[in-house]
Amino acid sequence: MMNRPYIIVVSEVTIDGKLTLYRGASSKELMSIMTKEVYKYLHSIRAQVDAIMVGCETVRTDDPSLTVRYVEGKNPIRVIPCSTANVPLNASIFSKDAPTIIVTTKRASQERVKKIKELGAEVIYAGEDLVNFDILLPLLYEKGIKKLMVEGGASINWEFARNGYIDEIRIIHLPVLVGGENVPTLVGGEGFKSLKKVLKLEIINHFTIDKFLITEWKVQK
Ligand SMILES: NC(=O)c1ccc[n+]([C@@H]2O[C@H](COP(=O)([O-])OP(=O)(O)OC[C@H]3O[C@@H](n4cnc5c(N)ncnc54)[C@H](OP(=O)(O)O)[C@@H]3O)[C@@H](O)[C@H]2O)c1
């Protein structure tokens, strides 16, 4: 088995499994219903991991900073898979609060990579077309990243699920129902399509914080 970080997927999800209000919408509006205590839960996980990852599309739509603000603790390293390095140069993930790694492929232009490096971020190459996690995860492990939190979106979550790279899933259930057929859910991609292949989970913890149910799951190997 490859040397890779322990991976925890963490997400805020409506009771119908949606990540946001409509396709292309920032999830920040939906997340505005979360209370300070719920943010503390989320940020306490961030403070316990070595690195945090979100997909490039989440950076483009949500512009998150991925830092620890609601509890005391160290900011994790920010890791962003971005196959053409098409990440806005004024994105909050380039703030000086934490190191940032942009993971890209041969498709990225040299000029773009140079600009990103000038912002102080590290650029690493992993893959030809899209970012290849089989290459990336051992590289992160070698860099000392032993625990990685993955905060979405749907496409990135699928990449981890599909390859069997998820160890734990922690869900903040938002007590709202959004609807909409093509609104991104917790996991996108092709789907497993067979009961044999689906990820099998075991519940390890459940509790409420204010009006929010929290569930914590271990993936059965
Ligand atoms: N509620 C929550 O907890 C939460 C959390 C995060 C996001 N969201 C929401 O989720 C939505 C974004 O989700 P998303 O699924 O569209 O995007 P995503 O998973 O955040 O990012 C996908 C992007 O990552 C890049 N990428 C690089 N290598 C990849 C690979 N091997 N496989 C897949 N993607 C790869 C691609 O962009 P390039 O082509 O540029 O490489 C791809 O478009 C937004 O609406 C956001 O608000 C919600």
C-alpha cells in the first residue's frame, strides 16, 4: 500500500446532500446559517491536520481562506489541485497566514506558474491531464503531511472516494432542504453504480451542536 496521509473528508451538507444553493453558487451563502459553535467544530478539525485541500473550482467560486479562525491553533498547509494553474492570483488562499501548494500538471503555462511562485506559493507537478492523486499523495506524505483534511467540492471528493483514499468522513448536516437536480452533492463524478463497489461506512460518532447534527464516519477497509 502506498505511503499517503490519513484522509478526513469534512463537509457541510444540506439534508438532501447538497453542497450549495445551485450549480456554480458559492457555498458561503448557505454556510452563513452556521453558528459560531459549529464553526468552532469545523476549525478545530483544521487545527488538528497538517494540510487542507479544496478543489480549484471551490477556490474560484468560494474564495475560501482555509485558515483557523474560530479556535486557537495552527493554520494547516493549503493544497489546491489545479490542472492548468488557473487559480485567481488575488485568491485568499495566497494570504501569508499559511503556506500554500498549488498542484498542477504539464498543461499549466510556465508564465502562470511563475506568477504563482512570485506570490510565495509552492508549485508541484503531479499528472498529465488532471492532477493525479496516486502521484500527489506520496509526495505530500514525504513533505511531512501525515493528516490531510479534504473540504470538497464534489469532484475532488469523488477522486478520493473512487480511489479508496478516504479514511474518515465528518458531516455537518445543515437543517435545510435545497432541491435541484444538478446541484452538487457531497460526492460527484461517475458514481460507483454497484453495491459491491460503494464505500462502506461505519458510524463512529453523532451529536448535535445548536440545531446542527454532526455525524462522523469511518470507511471500512
Ligand atoms: N458545502 C461545502 O462543504 C462545500 C465545500 C467545498 C465546495 N463546495 C461547493 O462545491 C462547488 C464546487 O465543487 P466542484 O465539484 O465543482 O469543484 P471542486 O471539486 O472544488 O474542484 C474541481 C476542480 O479541481 C480541478 N482538478 C484538478 N485535478 C482534478 C482531478 N483529478 N479530478 C477532479 N478535479 C480536478 C479541476 O479544475 P481545473 O480544470 O482548473 O484543474 C476541477 O474543475 C462550489 O459550488 C462550492 O461552493 C461546498
